[in-house]
Amino acid sequence: MIIRQHSNTRLLISLVATIAMYFATGAAHAEKSGKSAHENPMQNYGERHPRATTPRGLDIAELKRRRNMVRDYLTRQRAQLDIVTTTVTDSGQVIDWIRPESQIASGNLASPPPQPERPHMPDVEHDNVIPSVGELARQQHARGPAGTVPVVRRDIDEVINAMMPPEHLQDFLSKSGNTQNPANVNSIPNPGDSAHIYAHTSQYIDNLGADGLINVWNPYVQPVSEEIAYWGEFSLGQVAVVNENGTADEKETIEAGWQDFPAFYGDNYPHLFIYYTTNGYTEKGDNLGGYNRDVKGWVQYSRTTFPGMRLTSTSTYDGTQAELRIIVKYYYGNWWLYANNEWIGYYPGSLFRSDGLRSEANKVSWYGEVVDADDGYATYTDMGSGSHAAAGFRKAAYMRNLKYFEVNRGLARDYKGTPFVSDSQCYSLSTWHVSGSSWGSYHFWGGPGRINRYSTGCGGFTFVRRY
């Protein structure tokens, strides 16, 4: 992939931007290096402050109520599984193994689509690019018996101690942990809340899904604070297949990608995630919407790749790049997800409205996102690699060979999204959609967030559009 500027002026602008982003990112990383990504001021809060009130004036009794609410919910969800056996991965992830037919009332699982063609590999100096895989791909001892599929068991004590539990269960099940600031894909490019920050692209087109590759990073995520109402920040890269027929609260999405969400997963590593909503994020729960297997809806098919799994291969700055190929595809009435070179499971089309995702989508989005807890300052949380888009290959996060599946014949077509950055001082985006290169439609995205403790915001650049 060779990027050619069309004029000396654009070349000079790009060079200056790259140098500026490099020093800004270096300053941000230097500032963050003194902070521990594993800091957790909420850990054992009640024991450390037995007569104190919790953040935002909550007393210990209210904190206990909220923790019990989360504990009871996760306990009930696990009790509904028909568990055959339980294993533990080398990193400590606990996996319950269930019979796949137990997920469907009829006992009959759908059949997956045909295996897709392999995408082109990068042609930039023949650099090393590897797939980002989960632990079960390499750890035979952590796999369950034949005829079973994996479901992550969330460590309940770890979950309730890793966060300040929200007031309501709906908050806990939301994409960010707070229904007052929902992840609202419909509001882009004019986000209605300041909590979610995007380096976003979208294309309005009738479609049957999307296909692309995202390189996976292990970004710095600012730890949860005792002084704020959110129960954690996150950083992610994802695709969203959306149907926006009807009102805002009728919007339906299927979302997938990688996510670093310490308060949710209990560690500081990227995980494969899925999320769906049937009602514009207004209600969460079984067959309504939510993460991974925290709510009913998802049907697991693969024995090695599953929502919530830790991704063991991540990209190295100026080194080897680890990629995750994500395909969301409508196939015979179900929305299948492809990751790690296999079809891993599906959302039944029956979850959605007849004029919505039950038949097709009308929008595709590929983007990076962070949640910025509302403490009066811009977040330190990295988006992507923590480098701005102008840093380019091996340094910035990218999404490449982006496509959508047309409705009439299901053929894959190059994606041409409209770019938008909601906080261009903290994060940036550079797009080369329908590039004509072996990368097809692609873009670089990301940034370091706030670069020093003495400022409330960021200094940076907006996106550079290349098509």
C-alpha cells in the first residue's frame, strides 16, 4: 500500500501533522506511564472506609444494595445454563461448556454461511501481520468435551469490586454502564451525549451485513474514579450493522469488534465483544439487547471463538500487527458473526422487527469509540493505539478491506463511509475509502486523549479526508 499525495502542499501538511501527532502521543504516553492501568479505587471500598459514604454521597447500605443487585442478576443468568463442565484458561478466564442445542427451544441450530475468501495481506514492506486469536485456539487443555460450546463465566466478586455499581440494572446492562448517556449510533454525526467519543464513519445503504479487518491494540484505559458516577471507561474498535426504520427508540443494531473495558472484563486486555439492541438502547435484557452472553439472544456455534474471550495477540507499535477479521452477515433469517477465521454464532432474525433487522439493514458503520467519564476533564483513555491517524501503518489503528453486502445478490461491495470525529482535539481519523489499492476501503483512526494533567482538554488535529 503506497499513499501518494497529489500536491506538495498536501505532502507538507501531512508531514507536519505526523510530526506534531508523534510528539503529542509521546507526551501522552509519558504522562500516562506514571499511572497504573490496574488502579481501582473502588476495590473493597466498604472495607477500607467502614463508616464513610461512597462516591456521590452514597452510603454503604446503598452500595451493598447495588452490589447485591448485580450479583443476583449474574447468578440467575448462570443458573439458566445447562452446564456440562467448566474449564479455566491460562489467563484465568472461567469457561462454562453447554450443549449448543440447549440454546434453542426447538433444539435445532441454524447452519452457517459458506467460508468466505481470504482477504489480501498488507503490502507495506511485507511487514508481519498475524491474526488476533483467543486462548482456546492454542490451549487444548482448556476446551470442553466434544458436543459442547463455550460461555464465559463472569467472576461476580471481581465484577462488583471492579466498579461502582450503577443504581439500576438497566444501567448495568447498557453499553457504557449509564443509561443517562447511552451509546447512540443514531445520533452520529451529532452525538447527543458527551460520554461517548467517536472516530466514526458510516454509509447509508441497504445491506445484508459487512466485512472488514481491524488491527487490535491494548490501549491505556483511564481507571475508574471514586469521584464520578460511571463505573468505567472503555476503548474499542467495531463495526455496527444498523436499521434505522421508524423512530429513534425503534433503531436496531448488531455490533462487534474488540474492546478494552477493565471494569467490565476485570482485566486490562482487549476482548472480542458483541452487542445488540432492538429498541434504540432504551431497554436492555433478555431478547431486548445487551453485551455478549449477559442477556439472552446470542446463539453460540464455535467451540474455540466466543464473545467475551480475551484476545491474546495484539499489535506492537512500529512492529507486528495483529488483526481481527469481523463479518456480520444475514443468512437464511439469522445474523451470523465471523471472527478468527470461522463462523462463531448468530443472532436469530426473530429478535428484530419485521421492517427492521429481521430482513435487512440500511446502514453500516466502522469506527473507534471511547467512553469519557464525566469528571470535568478530557479523558486520558487511548483510542486505538493511542497514536493519531496521521502516524499511519504500524503506529496508528486501522480498519481495512471494508465492505458491505448488497441486498439483491449479497455481493460484497467497497464501503464508502462519511467520516466524523466528535472530539477532533483528542482523536483523529484519516480515510482512504475505495482506494484502488489492495487494502480497498480503509482508514486510520485513534489518538491519545488528554496529554497532560494540567489541561482540561486536548490539543490536536481533525480528520484528513482522502477520497
